[in-house]
Amino acid sequence: MIIASVANVLVWAIWVLAAFACLGTGVAVISFSNPFYSALSLIGNLASLAVMYLLLSAEFVAAAQVLVYAGAVMVMFLFVTAYLGGRVDAPWAGGPSWQAVAAIAASAALFVEVVVVIGLKTSGRLSHEHETDAAFGRPYEIGRLFLTDHLLAFEITSIVLLIAAVGGVILGSHSREAPTAGVQQ
Amino acid sequence: MRGPDVVWYLCVAGFLFCTGALGVLIRRSPLIVLLSLELMLNGSNLALIAFSRYYAQGNGQIFALTVMAVAASEVVVGLGLIVSIARRQLDLDVDKLSTLRG
């Protein structure tokens, strides 16, 4: 009993840490003026999200999050940011414009809407989780679902990745010809 | 090991989504717009996985993995576009990139 309550407190503490790290780095992503620092704080965001996935017993998704997102996608982001050089845009220069004020109002309204809907519609009904068995979230279970129930989603995902790879190659080869095209204009 | 209810995860997911939406609306650098899009996708991923845990079914995790693949392809195409825009010596500013004419 005591061990269970200690474990509960520990889970809550880890959750609070991960949630605040997640929110703080999320705000940091959109408020840094240098894209390099934004990308770095997005890596922190992804890591704290992986901790929350682990708390939700989604081990495979957490591992894929760290490997695919923080390992591959963000490295590509950092390479492109370094390639483009330190282009800094100052988001808050010259005082808040009407556009910024309207954007803040719109996203605050969206957040209030989400919280109100969660609070009104789900209170009481979402407070008791179903029990999970040991196989939940393991790679075996993920693979079984992918290859049986969600085979179409699996195939479509692979086709989307293939098309994205082809598109990346085409965009890259066009941009290699771009300087001569610019001179001709 | 109980931990917080799914409602708390949903609130974090909603905040992440709205932060990403604010970044898309407010920032002008296309790199940071792409990063904010990643934030929005991660918010929806967190909601999917929270509901997957709540219903004790793996389907939400499958769709979270699909969303991750879609996000990776979006980053590939978006970064390719940004690099080719930068090679044409255009301003990296989504307010000024208003025509598709090459």
C-alpha cells in the first residue's frame, strides 16, 4: 500500500516535470528569434513528450519518437538551419502589430475552447482508465496491429514516404540549376 | 502506478496544439513555421496516445506512428522548398513569398 502510493507520487512528479518541460520548450520554440535555438528547444520538447509517452505505456512510440524525430528529423533541421546561416527574424520588433494581436487572440480562443470542451464533455467519463495487459504498447503488439488491422494505413504511409523522398530529390535537383536560371532573368 | 488522468494529458496536448498554431500565425521565418507545425502534430500525437492508453487499445499508437511518418515527409518537402528558395536569393519571409511563379 505504502509502496503503491509512493509509486503514484513518483509518477505524478515525473509527469509534472515532463509536462512543464513540454510546455516551456513549446513556448520557447515559437519565441526564439534564431531558428537554431528554436530547433534545439523542439528537441527538448520531443524528449519530454517521449517521457509522457512512456508514462502512457507506449514504449515503442516513445523509442520511435526519440529515434525518428530527435535523431533524424531534427538533425536534418539543424543541418538546413546551419546551411542557411544565421538569418534572424525579430518577431516582436516594432511593438505588437494587429496581426500578432489577432493571432494571439485566435490561439487563446482555440485553447479556451479545447479546455472547455474537455472539461464539459468528458468530466467523469474519462476519469477511470481501462486496465492494460502486459503486451500493450510493445513492438510485438504494434507490429501485429500494423500488419493485420491497419495494413492499409501501413502501405499508404510507405507510399507517402516514397513520394516525399522523390519530391525531396526533385526539389534538390531543381535548386542546383537555380543560380543559372536566376542569372538569365 | 496510476499517475494523472487522461484529461491532464489532453490539456497539455491542447496547449501544445495552440502554441503551434500561434507560431504558424505569428512567425515569418518558414523554418520556424515548420517547427511550429511539428509542435501541432506532436500535440495531436499526445492526444492520440492518451486516448489509446485510456481505451487500452493500440490503434491510437498506430495512428501516432503514421502521423510521425507524415511529419517526416512534410519536413523533407518543406526543407527542400526552403533550401531552393534560399538558393534563389529570395527573402525567407512567408509574408513576401506570395506568388508561385518561378
